[in-house]
Amino acid sequence: MNTQTAMKDMQEKIQELLTAKDAVETTVDNMEEQKEQGDQSLQEMQEDLQKAQVTKETATDVTEVKDAVRSINQLTEDIELQESVNVAMNNKGKKELFNVADEFYQVFNQCKLMYKPFYKSVIAEASINTIDADIVKMDEVAKPINASFGAVNSILTDKGVIERGQNQFKGSNKPVHLKQVGLDTVDLKELKRAYQPLINKYFSTVR
């Protein structure tokens, strides 16, 4: 495997993953905005209902009382409708969030599949001279993948798309294990430790 080409492909796939993560976050932002608007409308209706009820109980003019009763009936109906709309909008948002999360996890799986052979090729080509740079390079690949995975899991748990303690996300593709160990560079670091006696012997500054 040409590691330079593989690194370029890997970086492009990571960018695709970050874009998919952004889509998840944008969907959440839209959900929160819609919820805020729905809650605000509901609060205003409830405040108007409370005022109408006060008017009904305190007014001495028959016409004013009749108007208050009509307002109470209409507002009660409107509140029930708004509550139904709020629930429907939340369910719609959760469905949209599930779909963009499904896309994210598909790209995540692709990142993992690309990472494994790439990592092996880096290890195979590693040397005393390159080991530090190799570790840095692979950390730069693994960290955004791991961070994105953790962030999306947290978002989906917070929004109720996945339950706390849930082990798998079952979307349109292969189920994703939500508690899997992240990608790492342990093997490269072990290789560096194996090299360390030689590094100390031949490359350390003589004192």
C-alpha cells in the first residue's frame, strides 16, 4: 500500500465524517429552534387563557363574560392542537436525526475499514527515524474519528434517539456497536518502546 495515497484517502474520508457530524449537529439545532418556537407559542396561549379565566371570574359585564368564555373555549382547543403539533414536530425531528445519524455511522464504519490496513502499512514501514512522526500521523487520523463518534453518541443519547446503556445503533446498514474501543496507536507506541534501547544507544546526545 502506498502510504501517501492512503493518507490522502484517509483524510478525505475523515472530512466526510466531520461533514456528517456537522449534519447531525445542524439537525439538532433545528430541532431545538422548532421546540423553542412551539414552547413559546404554547406559553403565550396559556397566558392568554389565564387572563381570559380571570376576566370570566371578575367581569361584571355580561358581554365581557361571554367574550371571555368564547376565548377560553377557543384557547383551550388551540392549546390542545399546539401540544399535538409540538409532539409531532419533536417526533419528526427525532426521525430526521436518526437518518442523519445513520449516514454518520455508515461513514464511521468506512473510516474504520480504511484505518486498519493503513495502520498496518505504517507499522510495516516504520523505522527508528520515522517512528515519532508515524505516531503523530496516526494520532491525527484516529483522534477526530474517535472524537466525532463520541460526540454523536452523546448527542443521540441526549435527544433520546438512543437509550442510555444501549449497545447498538441499528440503521440501514450493519449495526454499530456504541461502546466499542476507539482507534488507537498502541502498536506504534510499543514499537517505539522496542526501539528505545537503540535510540538511547545510537541517537541520544552524548554527555
